[in-house]
Amino acid sequence: MPGHTRSFTLALFLDTWNEATVRRVKEQLGLSVLYCTIDTITRERYAELCQAGYDDVVPYPPAPDYVRHWERKADEDQGRVTLESLVSRPRKSSYTDFRETKPFEHLSIAPRRAKVICVTGVKGGVGKTTLSALMASALMVKGRRVVLAELDPNGNLAGLFRTDRTVTADRFETLPDALTDPELEQNMMRTAGGWWLIPKGERPLGLSRDGAERLIHLTGQYADYVVLDTHASQLISTVVALQEADVVLGVTTPDRTTWTDLRPFLQQGERPAYLILNRVRERPRRAADIVAFLEREIGYRVVGVVREDDGMYKRVQQGLAPMGSRKTNAEIQRILRAVSVLDTSTKSK
């Protein structure tokens, strides 16, 4: 624009350029040059890019706070930054230093903040997804962060809440192992209830071990509670969830086919596992007999009996978000207290 001078302080490359171009931008324009990518970068590739002239490699989307560390302001006398002045200045902190962990490497050993709950089962149609959503709502109290992640490639959480999958779990296959809170939030969807949703991706067999571990790792450092809705099979993401969760909740129904192979399935994890008898229409005495049978034959404690909630399913059929009845919500909270997830003094919003 005539009469308007605009100064640039940073160059962000979204694709690999030749080394001469990168160095020309740095030397002639006096800019910091960052390489931004959605791909997983090996240590060898990281070193190659830095040798080619890039000041650092950052994930997409980049963290604004970190990028600003690389902005170079023009010299007041000359109106531009000289190469000599750049060399004489203190060395910038690297992305590694900023994150306190090496970028794009295996998971760091930073302690987990969240209580991770794995909701699983050996057969579809038992109500795992609905229970997971109700649990996320029950855990969402003032000041708490709750993430519900859909590890079931056949799931439909986004459809359940009538929202488009603008982001999916697939992103966690390529994200770095350390993110700021704003960066992680760009890879999740905020629901009307205030909790965060990570819907399924497009991978037909779900996340890889690395992707599932990274999802649990990143959300575990961010949230107070992470609920994992898993697939009813031996998919690797389900196995990882069973092994990484603090609490495992096996969902079954009065239908005997939902009990098949449940014990060896739950034994894949080393954490405490419990059972939930869901979608119950039987009379209390009959339901009690089923509970006694499950505890005797399966060998796990039944911590909750959730009766069929016709009103909730009618809401879903009408295109409304699932909302349990007062009795259903009370039972969900009782379950969470029974497995020491929800404190006895905690009240829902």
C-alpha cells in the first residue's frame, strides 16, 4: 500500500525449501526462519533441517507464545537487522528448551495429572458411549477439566452431539509429545457442557499404539479427568487404554452374550477393574441375581446397575444431546464415587 511500511519479524515455512532460499531470507531480510510441519520428525531429520538453515522445527499449529520468542525487531538506527547483530545477540531458547522435553520423541516422563477412566466391554450395543458421555458430564464441575476421547473407530460421539468432526483423534498420530494448553485445545472440541471431546478419526483400525499413548499422555497432563470410550475388541488402542487407565469399567447388560470372554479381556490391564450392569429392564430381584452371578463367575465387583433410560434415548432419537434422568445421573455419580474417581464431597453443576 502506498505510504505504508510493513516490517516482518519472522518467516514460517510450511514446506521444505532449498537451503539457499532459507539462508537468503535469514541474511538479507534478517528474519528468524522456522519450519512448521504436521508430520512426525525424527531426530536425524530435525538435525538436517537445522543444518539447512532453519532456526527450529515446530509442530502445526504452532504455539503463538513460542513463535513470538523468535521475532526479531529491526535495529533502530538502520531499520533492519544485520547478520553481525544477530550473531552477537544471546542465543534464542530452542523448542526443546521451551517445552522442557525433546520434540517429536517418545513420551516424556512428566507426571500425569488426570485420573484416566477406560470404559470398555466385549460387545457393542451395551451403552459404552452413552455412559462415557454421562460420566464426562458428571465429572464436569467448576474449575475441572474433563476430556472424553473416542478410541472406537466405529463410534459416533460427534453424531451423538450433532457436531462436525472438525478435529479427530488421528491428529495424535503426528502431534509432538509436549504441547501448551492452547495448542492441545486446538486439537479438541469444546462441548456445550464445558468438557472437551476428541472424536474418532478415519483410521479403520483406530489409533496405533504410539498415537493412543500420545493421546493419553497429552490429555493426562492437561485434564483432571480423561474418559476413554473404547472399541469392543482387541484393537491396539483398546489394549493401550486398558493398560494405561487408572480405572477400568467393563460394561455389560443382562444379555448373556455380553459376558463372553469378559474376564480375560479385562485381565489385559493391570489397574483395578469393575463391572457396570447397564440397560437393565429386569425387576430388582432378578437384577440382583445377575449381579451375584457376574461377581461370582467373572470375578469382578459390580459397582453399578443402570436401568434402561427410555427418556434419554428418545432425546437422542430427536437429535438432542444425551441427558440422563435424575435416577440415571445419580447412579452414574454413585459409580464414580464407588471407584474413587469422584470425591464424595463433589457435586455436579
